[in-house]
Amino acid sequence: MTDDLHERLGISDADWHATPVHVQVVMRALVQVIHDLQQQHQTALAQITTLQQRVTDLDARLQQHSQNSSKPPSSDPPSAPPRPPRVPRGRKPGAQPGHPRHERPDPTPEQLTAERHHVPHTCPTCQGALTDLPCPPVPVRTQYVWDLPEVRPIITAHHYHAVACPCCGTTVTAERPADVPPGVFGPRVTASVTILRGNYHLSDRKAQQILADWFGFPISLGSIVDLQEIGSAALAPVYTAIHAAVQQQDRCNADETGWKEAGKRRWLWTVVTTVATLFAVLTSRNGPGLRHMIGADYAGIVGSDRHRPYMALDPPHHQLCWSHLKRNFQAVADRKGAFGAWGADLLALTDIVFQLWHGFRDGTIDRATLQAAMAPVQAAFHTLLVQGARCWAAPDGMCQELLAHEDALWTFVREERVEPTNNAAEQALRPAVLWRKGCFGAQSAAGNRFVERILSVRATCQQQQRHLLTFVTEAIAAYWSGRPAPVLIPAPATSAS
């Protein structure tokens, strides 16, 4: 301590000089101790505040479940609240009164495989014989029975004869025609293996079993793998066309999920448009992955969640998913005090947003009415975001981020053919997620090329109303014969304005 200690303590010079030196030393020591304790107290208070905030954040993370975060319902802990029950509508299960019947149409005569006529022979009342008696004018009752045929492999023997040239004596053996497969398996069984693995997500052994049990088709596990690789190669040009078509669209939705390659972390991306759906297994979950999917110069509108690479998009060309936001707001509303009340206000506005959108989507209101009704909602939402940014830093700077990308919240209000949610991409990923749960990813880069190609072709065939087995069979036959792959997406591949 300095020599002006007595002045800071309010002791006069005369009294201080009259104080024994050893008392002065003790006083200086005591003041130093008090000073150090005050410093420790301030440090402890700062640490306590930090730890309290950390405890609050950790407790909020422990309270996360599928209703207030992006976690799947399968990960919900026992403490998670039950999902809200469906509101009973007072209807019995099954078809409702007035529901049109869905009956199997009668087959045409050309579709019939066989016909059998059944005539009664004995009267059940008097046991009299009915043989050779005339039939009364009663309409014949017909029952159509549908069944599956017993399927056996089609085996064709191709004999390649050798002929001696009469001019030079050279022995010439016939070459394989372009329409004959190069191996022992035809295009349809190759396509079947491709689809059993990539669409129905059967393992190699299960695909082998179903071919043997249902079709009497003997095949080894090694051949299953070989045919899968052939199917992947045949679909490569189709996949390239899908990739190009997706990048030409002016509207898309994007999402990604975890994947594996020989146990190493990968990411399965998807981009969904109205004409095609693209999948890709990439090593990056960030900007390079997104640029690979949609291109570096994509000028359309992208719907997505708040993952970092999407937030680099230009807000007027970006639509944030309100379903994700609603779960974020629910997590805030689950907290106590003013913070929770603020989250409840955000939830209430979100419900209004969805009510107005559903009215527009159902045709109840037009776009002008949607925009007019949404204007006060947008203003109120902005006010709440400003309040949240000023009063609460949590959760994770959400308010500051949303304020910086506020235009991306309302793109669906301004632009045609833009949804306020990212449901299209999430639904496209769902079959792949179920596949991952059973196969844990692929074991090689070639395996992941098969994954992204068959997933893209399957989803795009559904969008284009093309029969998957027929299309893949045509693609394999074209691959073997050296012909161009069949066209899946008709030109032009751009969306209408």
C-alpha cells in the first residue's frame, strides 16, 4: 500500500504520525487483505454468474426433445412430455359416410388367364339331380380371383458358332450381339438387385434370399455386389442429368444428414425441386457441400433450416424453415420467467403465420390478402426480435441472427411457389435415414456413389411418374449395348415463372 493510506482511511496526518509504526504496519496488512478479498469476491461473483448461465443452458439442453428442437422423436428421453394427443373429431375409424368406394375394376377379356364355369348338380332343398336341366334366366354371377404366378427364371442359351472362311480358311466365331448381356445375368435381374438394395434397402443376403424364394433364381452374394455395381454405373449419366436439372431450377429445398463411409463421417445432402431430387454423399457439411449441390452461381430461392452454410445465402433468395423456428421458440417458451413469456409470444405469432399460410394454400385468401394480413405480424415479430436481442443473449444469438436475415423469414409472402417450411427436403431424406439405421452407411466410395445415384433416380422417377423397375432396366440395357441412357427428365428442365 502507498503512504497515503491514512488519507484514504480518513486519518489526519497528526494522528497517523502519532500512531506507532507497528500499528501502521498491521493496518497496511489488514487493508491489503481486505483489498485482496474484494478482488476475489468480484472474481467469484463473475464466475458464479458464468456458471449460473452455463447451468441454465445445460438444463435447457437436458430439456430438449423432439417438440422443442431438431432431435428426432426416437431420441426422446423418458422425461419428455407426451406428444399432444390428436383432437378427436367424433368419427369412427374406417371409411366415412359418403366416401366413394374404391373397388378393383373388372379385368378385360384380354386380361383373363383362364375361365371356369361352375354348374350346380344337386338341389339343396330336395336333393334332386340338376344335370342337363335348362338354366333359368338369372344373370351369371362372376367372381374374379387375382393371384401371383409362379415365377421361374427365363434362361436363354446363346450359341456362338464358328465358320471357316471359304477364301482364306480363317475360322470365324460369331460375336455377341449388342442386345445380349455380357455376362450370365440379364438387365431385368440386374435392375431388380439394384432396386432391392437401393429402394427396398435389403441387405445383400436378403436380396439373395428373395430372389431364390420368390423367383427360383440362384445367385451368389458376390454376384449381388457385382450387379449392384453395374446398376450404379448404368445410372451414372442419369444422375449427371439430374444434377444439371436441379441446378437449373429457380426454387429448391435443401437439407443434410449424417452418413458413413467405412466408419468415417460423411454427410448425405439432398436438394429437392419440382422436377427432380438430387442426393450426394460428401465429406463437407458446410459451404463447399452446398455449392456442390446447387452450384456456385445459383440465383434461385433456397428453402432450408438455420444451418451455417445456408445463412450465407442472400436473404431475399432464401427461405428459413418456420417449423424449425417453431421448435426453437418452444424451447424458449418452456423456460420460466420473462424469458419464457417472450418465447410464448413468439409461438403465438408463429401460429398466426401458419394459419394465414394455410388459408392461402387452401385458396381461402389470395396473395394480396396474405401480404396485407401478414404485415402487422411481421412488425410484431420484428419488435420481439429486437427485444430479445436487447434483453437476452440466449439462445445462441438467435435474435441477432434472425434480425440479420429477416428478409429470409418472409420470402414465402413475397414470392410465388415458395413454402414457409423445409418439409420437402426433410421428407426426401426420411427414407435415407431409415436406410442408414439398418446399414450404417457404405463401406467404400463406390458404395456411396451407388447410394446417391439410386436415391436420386428413385425420387425423381416418382416425381416424373416413371416406373422405377422399368426405367432402371432400360438404363442397364442401354449401358450394356453402348446406347445413350434413357431420358428421365423431359426438356425443358427449368421451372415455369
